[in-house]
Amino acid sequence: MEFRVSDELLGVIMPIIVYWVYSGMYILFGGMDKYRLHSRKDENEKNLVPKSVVVKGVLLQQLVQAIVAIILFKVTGDTAGDGTGEQSSPVVLARQFFTAMVVLDTWQYFMHRYMHHNKFLYRHVHSQHHRLVVPYAFGALYNHPLEGLILDTIGGALSFLISGMSPRASIFFFSFATIKTVDDHCGLLLPGNPFHIFFRNNSAYHDVHHQLYGTKYNFSQPFFVTWDKILGTYLPFSLQKRPDGGFEVKPEKVCKES
């Protein structure tokens, strides 16, 4: 008897598996001090939450995302394509992926920025993510549950619906988006990393946002820096070698701390 896993089920579980596998790779790379944006000492001392709590928080968010994804696939089951025929043509898939990227970036930029400017939401919701002053890979989805629902879960649902992609296509898109999000939080600048070659929005770019001087800048995530550029929240930076090894991100203009 042949056992077949449905596209919908793979669409739910693959981004979760990819998250922990890709994060695990960066844990193995964590000892590569000459590529780190912060020292291991800073990672242990500056962060305001233990890693065990981070793991629990991420698992909770992934559970919520899985439930919403299951509901979404059930609701759209009769109308979503199955990834065959015209739906799977390279041109159609490229258009759907690009549309989903733009939708996700747009939603997350404005929601993310609003959570910084609304003092109540920042204090009670978004500040949880900023307990990670020194980001690391498996902390990428460490958020308040409400933030995870608004930014990631609803943002992902909108990108799926507006792009018109099939459940099969969503497996690849959300796995890719997960890898990109983890990479942005990995705290490493590894040579030859394709995300750093093709995307200006990378681990160094997002590290700026996690520092005190950068909390009102570099909101864009996870793909492009377009909205930061258009709306004046882009903070340019340079990379300097640290005497003890690794890199340090330095802003190239004076900015107001918040």
C-alpha cells in the first residue's frame, strides 16, 4: 500500500523542519569566530532571555502557524491549484513567488514599524523579540504570540492568497522564506553566502535593527530593503574588523537612539 503525504501537510510541516535543520547548521558554524558579528561572550551576556525560553517561544509560534495553515488549506482546498499544468509553469511560479515576496515584505514592514512606534505594542509585544540584542539563528521566530500571529502568520496567509500559489508551490516558498529569516538572524557573515550576494537585506542589515541606535531603522524583512529606502528608515552601515576576531557593524550616520 503506497503512502503519500499530501501537499497541504508538507506545506505545514516543511517550514518547521527547515527552520530547525537550518538553525542547527548555524549552531555548528557558531564557533567560527572570525565571521561572527558579535562575540560569543556578548551573545551570552547581552541577551535578556535564556535559550531554553527562546526554544519554547518558537515552538509555540510554529504551532499557531501550523494550525492557521491547516485551516487556510482547508478553506482554499477547492480553489487552490495542485501545482500541475499551467500552475507549475516557470513563468507562473516566478510571478507567484515575486508577488508573495512583495506582499510579505510590505505587510511585515508596516506592521513591524507600527509595533516600534506604538509605545504600548512595543512595550508589551514587540520588545520580546528585542530581548535578543545579539541575534542567533534559532531565535529568528522568537516573538510574542500576538506578534507572531500578526506579522508572520497573517503575513504568510496574505502572501499565499494574493499570489495565488498552490499548496505545492507554498512548500517551496515558505521553506525559502524560513531559510531567509533564519539567515538574517544567524549573526554570521560567512563568505560566499548567496543571501549576502543577492540580498542587501541580510544578517548585518538586520543586526543594525537589533542595536539600540537602530531600533527606528531597517524595519524591512525578510527580502528587500525597498520600503526602508522609500520611507527614509534606511540606515547605511559599514563592517569593521574586531581586534578579537569577527566583524562589527557600524552606522554611517548619526541617528537618534530610542
